[in-house]
Amino acid sequence: MAVLVALVSFLAACSPAPKAVPAGRVLVVGADGLEWSVLRPLLAQGKCPNLRALMERGSFGHLGTMTPTLSPILWTTIATGQMPERHGIQGFTDADTQQYTSASRRVRAVWNVTSLHDVPTNVFGWWITWPAEELCGTMVSGASATALVDVNWKPSILPDVPDQVFPAERTAEVMEIVKRASSDAEVARLAQRIFGAQDADLGPKEKELVQQTAWSIAADATYAEVACAMMKAHPAALNLVYFGGTDVVAHRFWRYYEPSAFQWPARPDTEALWQKAAPGSKPLAELLGGPRAASALARAIPNYYEWFDELLGKLIASAGPDVNVVVISDHGFHAFSTEAPNAKLITGHHLDGPPGVIVAAGPSFARQDGVEAFVKGTNVVPHGNVLSIMPTLLALMGIPSSREFPERALGDLLTGAAHEHGALELVPSHDAGFRPAKKLDVSPAMEQAFRERFGSLGYIGLDDAGTETPRLVDPKRFDPGAKPPDKE
Ligand SMILES: [Zn+2]
């Protein structure tokens, strides 16, 4: 505890005496769309050893999610513990089809609340955090800009975008890392590792899918390096890191990963179905690379997961000894468009709300037995939902929850002081005195880039995405065989 107190006094943005006493340090690693059915065989084969080690000494299971199952909504729900109609982030873009910014959020996120209590907090690449917010710690925002026009929709950090780092004087330090971690050579090396394919074997459509994923590879590599360096240079009690590529690769390469779920491209009327989906397009047979491409790309999703596990190991090492680690995903994934191809060849999806992943290990977390049975089985083990994370993190930080939160801390997972903090008397609200939400003027170029990127996934094409009533999905009742709500 003395370490935490000493650490606070070094940070100019925080008051020297914290108003809360954390139970321990915490690292939250968010992996978009991380799915147990992909992890299970990998864990059984000894792949993803860092996640497995956390499971062996901690707790694990399914995190319930909600519909509409869209990343900006869910990651803001996770960070605020409040429903979308309260936190105000209802999709990728607002009613005027303008991108949301951190100024659009109507309630305090966990980093705002910890800052109120002078608890140092670092945030890296989280959704809807651009422009970077003033906090007690370091924030490297998730932004989007014209440079992202080549069809990617995940938060990134780019040179020449203003206000990506708080405190601003750490910008040069961060940008040095960005340059190195996302160099052309480094991204090409990682893409080769993940796709393992020769360019000559891929069809033009497959090259496009690879290219669309490459930007997320660059973003994930960059945020991992930035987070490792900044956590060492500027340690904090609470650290949050977000990765988007686990979602991107699953949307695009599920058909190669689980070909048995897909009737096309083998069925005789595939070309007719393709012409219906993408009128005037070249024949699908010309756009796809054939068996060699298929066999290389079959490993794309597992390869990405294995790479993510390596990044997880590096983050844990950089966060220092005795850190509490929480790995979460906002939703799971499954096969999509199995009967006929869709125009964008998106073959994995989650809009019907499959449950996500939660793994939590460290001095403040309980140890749950049965890793082997869980890894070998298909059993659903529910541990709360996306609304449970905020109160749980506050308990770890020694801060009471608010009566406005629909869910409480995950008491079954917590031990010691964190468990006791979970039972602290609730405060009426954490949002008194929070700045009013406002719409920021984003340059038209940046906005256009944003829209085009989202368009590539088809999210924006879902007319009702912004009006669907948010609804929690019980992980035990989730039926992957049910008809998805969208038509794509
Ligand atoms: Zn997704």
C-alpha cells in the first residue's frame, strides 16, 4: 500500500493523498469479440499459455453481453457500468451520422471516477476516448482519421491527429513508439505470421480481407507497445488496454476457420447466389484463391489469438509483480452467412449477442477449479455481464458503486479487501458535477474516413442499429442457432 501512496505523490495531475485505497493494482485487457469456442481447442493444445496460466490461478467463464452488440456501445457500457441510453453512446455515429467523441459521453467512465479519488489510471486505445481526457494518469486515445480510409473501423493512434495523448507532454514519447511499432516492415512481418499465405495464392477478394485486417494488426501491435512502455514509465493502480483485431479477423475469416458450417462455395448455385448478393461482380471463383488460400487462411483466427496471447504475456510482465489481471471480451462470435455469400464476404458475426469471455486472476481474485473440464467441454459458466465490470473495478480500487448502476461488483470473483469494498454503501451517483456532454466539431475529412471505414463492415447499413432497445442477453439462454437480427 505504501508503494501506491508514494506513486500517487509523483503524479502532478493527482492530489498527493488518494481519497481511495485500492486493494491492489489492476490490468484490464479488453479483446474485442474474443470467443471461447476458438480459445478452448487452443488452450487444450497448450497454445495461449498466458491466458491458461491466468485461468489456472484465477476465475474464468462467460460474460453476458447486450444487443445491439456494437463495439462502441459495449466498451462504453463496460467502462461506465451504465446502460447505453444513459451513457449516450448508441452506435458508431450519432443521429447526425457524426462520429461520437469522448465529449459525447454523458456519464463518468471508470477513469473519471478513479481520478476524482486521485487513484492513478492509465488508458490505452479504448473506444470513444478521442480527444484524450484529462485524468489522474496517462490516456492514449482511440481515434480515427483520414489515414484510415482503407476500410478499418477500429480505434487507432496516428501521427498528425491532435489530442491523442494526455498529458500532452507525453505525446512525443508515445509517437516515437507508434512509429516503430507500426512501421511497414513490422506490419508486414506480423501479417505474414497471421495469414501465412503467399500473395500469389490469394484471390483479389482475399487480398482485400487481409488488407482490411492489416490496419488492426498495426493498431494492436502499437497499443501493446505503448501500454508496456507507459505502464513501466508511469505506473498506475488501474490500467486499461483495448485490442480490436480479434474481432476484425473473426468477421472476415470465419469461413476458412470453420468451413464445415458453410454450404457455399461448394454448392452448385453458389455463383447465382453471389450474383444476387453482389450484382455485376466478377464470378466468385475468380475472386477467391482456391484450396491453397483456404488452407493458409484457415489458421488466421487461431494465429491472431496466439499472437494476442503473446501480447497479453508482455502486458502482464510490464504491469509488474502481483498485478490483478482481468481479460474480457464484449461479446463472442460465430459463423455467419453460412447458406449464401454476402457482398462483403463477412463470414463471422455477433449481432445476436453471443456471450463474451472473462478471466480474472491475481491476489484480489478467487481461484476457480475445473480449468481442464471447462477447456474440454462446452459448458457455459456465467460471471455477470458487461454492466458488472465497472462496479467490480471500483471495488478493486476501493471506491463504492453508485445506485445508478444496474449491476453490482462480481463478489464471487473477489477476495480480501476487494471483496469487502464490493459491499461498501452505495453512493447516489458518480456523475454530480460532470461536464455536460457536447458535440465536437470533427473535421469533415476525419468524419468521412470514419463513415467509409464502418461502411466496409456493413454496420452502418443496419438501419435500426441506433434505435434498437438495449437488451441484456443471458449467456445461458443464448441460442446460436437462432436467426440473426440482420439480413447481411
Ligand atoms: Zn465486430
